[in-house]
Amino acid sequence: MDTRNFVYRHERSYDVRYTDVDVRDKLKPIGLLAILNEGASTSADELGFGYEVVTKLGYGFILANWYVELERPIDLSEKLRVLTWPEPPRPVQLFRDYEIYSGEEKIGTAVGRWCLVELKSFKILPTARVYENPELGLDIKFNDFTCLTPPPWKIPAIKAGREVYSRRVLYSDLDHYFHVNNTKYADYLFDAFTADEIVGRPFKSFQITYAGQCKEGDEMRVFREDFDGYSLVEVRVGGDIRAQMKVSFS
């Protein structure tokens, strides 16, 4: 029995579709992150600080980090129930928690770390620009707990890895901010592994850090370094790291 005292939580159900799964008929990381993003968006709308509201102010919320843990792979045709809620806002960060269920079975948890930015410059802004904005008049009561404690957000840089592949950013990679959508990086990062490698050892957790934007025309190079039980993967443009992942396997 869940004895936590929820002040607020958003709940929504999702079907795992044929287009969401991989060669094993398991939900791909990009499909999972898309589901979590949908939950975040509809929850933000419900609480009064959704995309349309903050865009009119010239602001936007962008993801800085993901941390996801799964108890088991998620199968084709499962119906997922996702619970999400924001933690009390910090000066320049907003953490959002997620719990993933199949029926009554809890199969995953996640935390996303978001930042508020000014859309013209993408300068990070204080979260008070939204949460204490008198124009919006928000009256949100936040839960005082988290669903899990993520590891340190800083992922070490690859030191002795190898380049796996490269690709150019194209139109289909972009979102309404004209940069690569956060979910797309899951494909780029997991494409550092072959299908045989993924079949042989499904992931049990992954952590993604978004270090910089990738825009149309950028030439991305993807690097990988393997350790005992986990791997590091990086997306680089020129000499700059744009995204990092640490993934642990079953």
C-alpha cells in the first residue's frame, strides 16, 4: 500500500505500440522518454504553466538531465500507467518525478531535471519568473518527496573510447525550439550499440545529460567507452560534448 501523502499527482495511461518497440518487441528508450514527456506536458498544462502559457511570456522549459530505472523491459501491447509530479522548484531548476506501472506492477521510476530559459537567447532564468509570476497567479501545492534519489548528475567524459558513427542533424530531428528534441538523443546514444548487444543485455538504468544544443546541419560524432557493467556514450559536435549517457545493463 502506498502511504505517501500526495498533494498532487498527474496520472495518464499509454499503449505500447508497434512503432514504439525494438527488434525484441520491447519499448525503446526514445518511446519511453516520449511517454514521460507527454506526461510532463499534460501535467504542466493542468497546473497552469504549460507550453502555451510560458511561450507567451517568451520562456520555455528545457531538459537538462534524465535518470531512468526499470525493473524489467516493457513489452509490446502493455498498457502503461504513468504518475508524475513536480518537486518544489529550486532557484534555477525544476525536478519532476515519474512512476511507471503495468497494471498494479511498478516497473520503473524516473526523474527529469528541467531549466527555464529565455527563448530568444536560451539564457537560464530563475524559476520564480513562472512560479511567482503575478500574471499567472499559480497556487501549486508541491509534494515534499521524490520517487528516487538519482546518482550525481555529472557524467564523466570519455577518455579512451572509440568513435562509433557520425550523422548530420536533419529537419526530422528538430522540435519547436529548432533544436534536436531531447527524446531523439536516446536514439543517437543507444545507436552506439548493435542489435545483438541490446538483445543480449537489456538496460536496467540510463542517465542522460544535455550539455548543449544540436541544430540543423550540425555534424554529430558518437563515441563509446565500455566498463564493467556499464557504458558511457557521447554526442560531440566539433570538439564539444552536446549529450552524454551512462547506461547500466542487466
